[in-house]
Amino acid sequence: GGGGGEKAAPTGKRRRINYACDYCRSRKTRCDEGQPSCHACSAAGIECVTRNRRQPWLDVRRHEAGRVPNQGSTAEGRSRQQRQEDEPSAVGTHSARRVSYSSLRAEDDDPGAETSRQPGAVQSENDRPEHSARLPIIQIDSGNTPLELMTSWLDLARHRLRIPPAGPRPRAWSARNSLHANDMGGSPNEWTLPRSLGTWEIPEEGVLLSLIDSFLAGPNVLLPLLQPEKIKHAAHAASQDGPNAVAQQSGLPVLMQMYLVLVLGHAAQPLHPEPDFDAQGCLKYSESLLGLILQQSTLEALRAVTLLSMALRCHDNLAAAGHTMSLAVSMGVALGLPRYSARLPPGEERRSTWMSVFAFEKLLSFELGRPSLIPDDYPELIPDTIVTGAAQRQLASQPVFEIVLSLAKLLGEVGRWCVQVSRKEDDRSDEAMAEVVREKVRTTGLSCLKLMEWASDVCPSRYRPTSDLFFDSRLHPFTSFIAMQYHTAMILVTRNSLLISEKAIRLAVDVIAKDEPWESAVRNGQSIAVNSARIILRLFLESSELASCAALPSLSSPLHAMGVLAVFAVTRPGSRMSGMDRELLKTA
């Protein structure tokens, strides 16, 4: 019966496709399933993308409904990979730099993957995203030299014109070496430290492990940049064979990461610092490696530069931290992370790296009073409040990172509003100043309202910055960091109200903020600033007494708080509260 039914089926019946490409789906036209691009996308000159909208991080293989992918094509793909392994190829170093996210992720999860990587793990040239049907006017590329940048366009031209590869390819530079170079930032033997720099002495093993554990339990929880197994492996190699061996085996970016991990681990335990480790000297040495690191646009180099910015902030060099972070953002854009990270599953290494860069850059830009260098907020990277499946489990395992990321996104938005108003104030004439004042009041009130709403929605509630902080040695480094960042933001937004008379504030409320949802924030701006300053200083003093500190410490928040309380005490000399504030300032 089953066979007869198949013969009786009409030959003209149209086949149903499981996944049409996004472009054809948007135009409501039938997709011809062309590979690597359908005809409609090729004609339009755009990238042919097929996405599973329910699970956008999964690769989609288009095929006829009711049928599994052709086994013959799978076998053919395996044989093609075998030929690529056995035969020389004309693709040079630059062409082999790009690898599939899935293959890299699978290898990175296995500490022993270094010895088991195969050339077949490298993406086929026809599968590479930059070799799709789209033709960008200016192509973002991660090449380092002019030759690599030019070769990238020639690769695209060869693919578009269907020119077969020809010519010998040196066996010494195989796909395996290319994969290793892309991940680590160059071929292993390529990295040698200049004699003029020398090396920074690695502390003894006990101190080394203590600092690494402090980093992994603190800063790396806030911003999960590094895989614990990798950095521990590099530290063990440095302890056994010396820093030069790490640079040659794993790459100079990994060596720089290890040094900065020690600096950040030391900063996360300032009340009981390791006496045998010179954190300031190690940071200075790491800064001297920056020029060498910038010679490569790689993921490991991006992590090293981001860690350097974090370490500079912890040592209160905010200007240098901001400049260094701008380099990290530029490297991330060159690597294409803003485009591809949203398609990767939660917790994937490259996605976590870009989200960490995104979060720290937003926090730092707001602190410096600068517009963020990342103009797009990438809403797809910030999970919705309702998530399911693997995403739910991943978020449950990283509540601190999720809270920091959402706060960074909000501060980026608030910072953009404030910078726009300041620019208008600089450009407007005296006649239009009344409109600027109105917008400043509105921006201040709306920013306060948004921050308060965020604080009330923080979940789990134990991380909420407005609730009483009960000391828990495991949670205190994170709750104090979140509270410090939140209350510092409230101070920066509202502290100017201390410089305005109460009569002017009442007038602004009656004329501008009347019946607005943010009316209360404008009316009580002075109290908000002063109360946030008190909370920061009390938290700072409690941390000192309890032998704890923020996971990513900085003196910026306490100094802002001291400035606000000092102004409040001076402008209200007869107030009882100002007397208490003076005592709090003396104690701090």
C-alpha cells in the first residue's frame, strides 16, 4: 500500500521546503534552495541567510520536507575534506584564518584539543560567510597586513567568478597551523619576546594559584572573558617552563592574559594582598606588551586588551583604561563579533567575550562621561525576561553577569541621552536656552526613573542594590560592585541639583515636571544624590571591616560620594544630617 501510494502521487505536486531563506520568506516568494546562494539573493546582491527563528543559533540545512539530508552529499563532503587534507591548495594564510564557530567551540571545550585538531575542521571556502552572495561596498576584515586585506577581496572574487583553486600550497602551513594561529594570534614559533623587554618574573606556585583563584572567583564572574582551564594551563606552563615557553607555545596574548589575571586577582583581594607579588610593576610590564599584541586581530588579543583596560581601571588610571578599551572595541568589530555573536548559543566563548566587552565598555564610558563607542545596543544579546530550555539554565548559572549586562545596557542608554543634551547646550544660542533647560530637566528625571525601575526589577533579589546588604562572603564582592555602580550612576545624574537653589528646583517641577512620571525624581534630586553617597561610603567602610571588597574594585565610587557629601555639608552647615555626614567623611 505504501509503495503504491508513492507511485500514485501526482508528479506536478509542489515540494514544501522546511526552511526558505530569510529574503525569500520576507518577499513571500518561493526559494529555489540554491547553494551557496539562491537565485533571488544572488540577483539582489545580498547574503543568503536561512535562520531557524525559534533557535537562531542553530545551523540550518535546507532540504525537502519529510526527507533527511542526502547521505550521498554527506559522503561527498567527507571525501572533499579528505582531498583537502591530502592535496595541496592555493589558499594562503589569510584564507585559512577564518574557521567555523562550531568547530572552534568544540575544540576549545576540550583541553586536549590541541593535539587532536584536524584540517577538516576548517570551514570550506564556499561555506564562509564572507563568500556569500552579498557584495559590501567596504568589507570589514580581520587581516593585519595590506597583502592580507587585498587577498581577502581576491578570495571573494575567485568565489564569485567560480575560479577553481590551483597551484601548490606549502605543507608546512597546514590548516591545523592556520587554525592554531587564528585562535592564538600567530604561529607558535612566531611569538618571541624582544630582548629589550625581557620577562616579568612569575611568582612561586602557591602565590600564582592563589591569585588565579581570586580572579576566577571575582572579576571573571562579573565579566566571563576567560576559560578557567586555559588560564590555569598557561599558568602551570609558565611556572614549570618560564614565560618564554608560554609565548612560544600558546602565543604572546595568552602570556599577557596570564600577567593581567594576576594583577586583577591581586586587586580583588587588597585587604590580604600577596606580599611576594608586585602588581603595579606587573601592570606596567603588561602595558609594554600592548604594541606587540595590537599586531594581531585575534580573539586572544582582544581578551588581553580588555583585561588590560580592566586592570588600569582597578589601579585608578581611568583615562588609560578608556583609551585601551577603545582599541578593544575596534578589534572586536574587525573580528566581526557584533555581527555573529547574536547567532551563537548562550555561553558560547565568542558570544561571552563580546558581551563582556560590550558591558565593560558601557560601564566605563558612562563613568568617564563619554558617549559609548558601541552605538548599537544589540538587543538580541540581552535575553528577554522569559527564556526557555538551555538559555534558561545558562542564565540561572550566571545571574551576576546577567545583572551587570543589563545595567551596562541601561547606562549606555542613559549616557547617550545625557551626552546629546550636553551637545545641544553647547550648540544653542542664549535665546534657545529655555528649551535646553527643559530638556535637561526631563532627561534627568527620566534617567532617574529608569534606574529606579531597573533596581526594583533586579532578580534574584539578594543582588538588588536598593535592599539591605546582608553580608555573605560568597556574594558580597558582587552585590557591592552592583550597588556601587548603581549608586554612582544616581550620583552622576542628580548631583547638579546640589548646585541649584531649592526655589529653582520647585519652579522647574511646577513648570516642566508637573504630572510627569518622573516628577518625584526631579523634586527630590538632592536627597537622591546625598543618600546614594551615604550608601556608597557605608558600603566602603563595611567592606573594610569585613575584610572584603568589590570583585572589580575602584576608588572612583567612594571619591564621587565624598565629593557630594562635602558639598552638602558646606551648603547646609547648620543641618544635623550634615554633621553626621562630616563624621562619615572623616571615617572614610
